[in-house]
Amino acid sequence: MAQHPDQEDLSVLLEDLFTDIAARRPSLIDLGLERVELTLSRLGMPHNAIPPAIHVAGTNGKGSTIAFLRSIIEAKGFSTHVFTSPHLVRYNERIVLAGREIDDATFIDVLKRVDDAAGEDALTFFETITCAAFLAFSEVAADFTLLETGLGGRLDATNVLSKPLATVITPIDYDHQKFLGETIEQIAGEKAGIFKPGAPAVIGVQNPDALKVLETKAAITKAVPFVHGAAWTSWPENGRLIYQDEEGLCDLGAPRLVGAHQMQNAALAVAATRAAGLSFDDTVLSAGIENAKWPARLQPLQSGPLVEILRDDEPQSEIWLDGGHNPHAAETLAVALGTLEEKSPKPLVLIAGLQANKDAIGFFRPFNGLARGVIATASEHQQALTPSAVAEAASAAGLNANAGGELFEAALLARRAVDGPARFLICGSLYLAGEVLEDNM
């Protein structure tokens, strides 16, 4: 009798398969839908057989908004498929099937079928995973699908749906200008490419220039706009989230995810459910908002070897982790850290690593006057800036910065940089955040 491989064997087989596919499939960004559409057609158009989908694009807050959407939908008792990127520790995080991360055996199966269907075509690595997600979603029962764009919107591999239940745009700011354009208007135009005729276009808090483009694109596409400030609004009140649209006012619980920006993300998720015609009462909405989880978004770290180094017998020290990596995310982080400082003053030290394609100086500017200093590090990703380059960028932004080498060396230097209880923020890169979570297990 043939023996089935155990979980450890399957994990090795999956990693070997990723290595093999990565060697043959381009890993660089190459926007366009033709390769994805051709591969999906050879697979029998699985993207047309997935549960009703909510498609989310934007610069910041996409993952958190999807986390709130998933939690709200599941609080009602429905099941969800979810596709997000990038992952933090394992690729399996990117594909959630009916509420559970895809298992290794299923992942291996759909990846091989996608790879075979693509053949010699230049399907990219990200496109391969995206097609695998659609294939898995089409073959497992669920009530709803939540899709996050990888980059942009119009030419993103996820943008093959003709009739989404709703489309959502989170706050737009500068990022990936090489691919999306140098102006806010150009970037917004690319994000608005997910709008579809007759589908709600749910638009969150926006820069006025971005908002103008989004509203124009919605009109051209004949999407149904559901715009913050016009169709709906929200505000914090007495530690709760108040949401209001033409259907009435909702008095909701607050997110456990830290930061005022998470109030906005939660409200956007509520707006998306309302625009999509999902009638959830305040009890369900509150339960979903309060129970939403999304790692590496101003996440407090409580244990592990890295925490032990940074705490160093100072139990009042705080260690926070965030994967935000552009100036807009940094501004949001600085506001949240400023609020923490008002409530409980402690010197703030950043342990930061960024990718080479990011605006490193712009990332550090919002922390000028807030952070005591920066200890620069680098993730193991091939496009990570060196610690010296990160330190130079932080210095150029007006911060006291030093290169710290690899992560644990940087943590030791950060701890030595201040006496007594301190607040440490590990930040600048989702790749770095993933390594932190993996090392801190």
C-alpha cells in the first residue's frame, strides 16, 4: 500500500515546487492581464466560478480592510475565501479557503495544474499564485471571496473579474511610481481600473486629487459610487466607532487593531458590506470589527528571543511591529505612536529596514521630533537596502541614525541606545516583519 507523505514531507515538496517555479517563471513585476486570462481559459475559466467577490485596491490599508471584511462576514456565520499578498512567513497565508489557510497538498495540486496550463508562456511567479488561488476558490465551497490586488488595479493579475459584488479603494498615496505613474492622479487612475459596470465602487478617505479621479473613473465605467464624505461617513466617539449612511447610524465596537487609521479601515469595511447589499446588524458588525486580526500592523510583541533582547529586564518596555513601508504609512504610524507617547511617555527607537524601491527618506520624515533614534537593519530579501543606506536615509530625514547589521545585532544596539523603559518599533518592510515573526516564534 502506498504511503501518503506526512505534513513535514508536504511542506518540503511545496517549498521545492516554489523553488522550481520561481526558477522558470519571471519574478519581476510585469503588469498585464493577457497571460493570466490565457492560463485561466486553459483551466476552464475558474475565476468565473468563484463565490461572489469583493475586490480591494489602494495604497495603504488593503489587508486590514480585508481582515475587517472577513471578520464581519464570518461573524454572521458565512465562510470566506481570501487572497492577499505578500505573505509574512509562509506562502500559504496568501490563500484562505473557506476560512482556513490552504493546506500544502491542495496548494501543490493547484500550483502544478496552473504551471502545466501555462506551459512555456511567460506567466510570472505572482500570476502563477494568483491563478492557483482562483482555481482553488472555484473548487471549494464558500459564501464570499475577498481579493486584494497585488499592485495597482487596472493591470493587476486579480483584475479578471467581470462582475464583482463590490469594489473597494482604500487611501491612495505615492508608491510603486515606476509602474503606476508619478502623480497621485495617475496612481488613482490605475487603482480605479478595478471598477466594473453596475458594481458598487466603495471609496474610502482620499486625497482630493485622487478622489476627483476616482469619481470620474466610476462615472466613465458606470460603476455605482459609494464615496466617503458623500454617501457615508464615520467618526470615533467615546471609544466606539460611529458609522452613518442613508440607511441610518451604526454604533459599533472599536477595533482591537491599534491606531486611529484602523477605525477608518473598519468603517470602510462596513461601507463595503452595506454597498454590496449585505444586511448585518450592529451586533454582527461590532463582533467582526472587535475580533479582526491582521499581523504586523502595529502589532505588540509580547514574547520571544527578540522581545527578550529589547526588554532586557525592563518590563515596562514596549515592542511594536509594523510592515508599513511608504511615507503615507509612516505618517499614520507616527500619529499612532504619538498617541501612545501622550498616554505613556517613553523614548521611541526605530529598528528599521526598507526595500530599495521605496522612498526611504520620505518614510523617516514623519518620525522627526518623535523618535529618539534609528538603528538600521535589513531583511534577507534580495532588494533590501543595506543598513548603511537605511541609516543614511534616516539621517537625511533629520533623525539620529546608526547602521546596526542583522536584526538581532540591531536589537542589541537599540536596547543600548536608551536607558530604562523604552518603546521600540520594528518597521519599514513587510519582508522584515515576516522575518521578525518567524524568528520570534
